[in-house]
Amino acid sequence: MASDVTKESGNPKYKSEFQISKQCTNRKISEIMTREVITIPVETSIDDTLELIGKHRFHNFPVVDKDNRLKGVIDQNIVMELLFHDRLPSSSHTHLFSDFLRKFQ
């Protein structure tokens, strides 16, 4: 994916089509990224994850193993689906959510 972004961003047509503002065209991600990354260990409960979502202003969190290696990303929408499973229409459930629920049936 990163190579796609790099390839496309070098294309002047790409920049004009998406009307990238002048203040963004020369900025690097390192200038705007979050430096204090909040990670969630893989063994964290849904309840504790919800608490982290409430405490911090992020919608996604990297999930890491005991050696601090990235294992995935948890999105607040998936956690909310878990909480409101019975109130959401089944068509709104993601495939990840459905796979998760199958493990407990």
C-alpha cells in the first residue's frame, strides 16, 4: 500500500484531481503523526479496550503481543458492534465481527 501512495503522490494529475492543499503537498507524515502511541496487548478484554477508547481520543489502536510486535489493529466500531450486537441489523456486521461471534457459539 505504501508503494501505491508513493507512486500516486508523484503524479501531478493525482494531486490536481484530489485538490491537495498547498500546505499539505510538502508536509511529511512524520510532522503530523501521533508520537505517543497507545497500544493494546492482545490479551486485553473488550471492557478494558472500551475504557481506553473512552480515555484517549483515538478510534484505532495497534494491538501488540508480549514482545511488543504488531499483531493487528482494533477499531472502535468493531468494539461498538460487540456492545450493541442485539440492536444492530445483521447487514451492518463486518466479516471480522461475524468470525469473532462464531468462536463463541
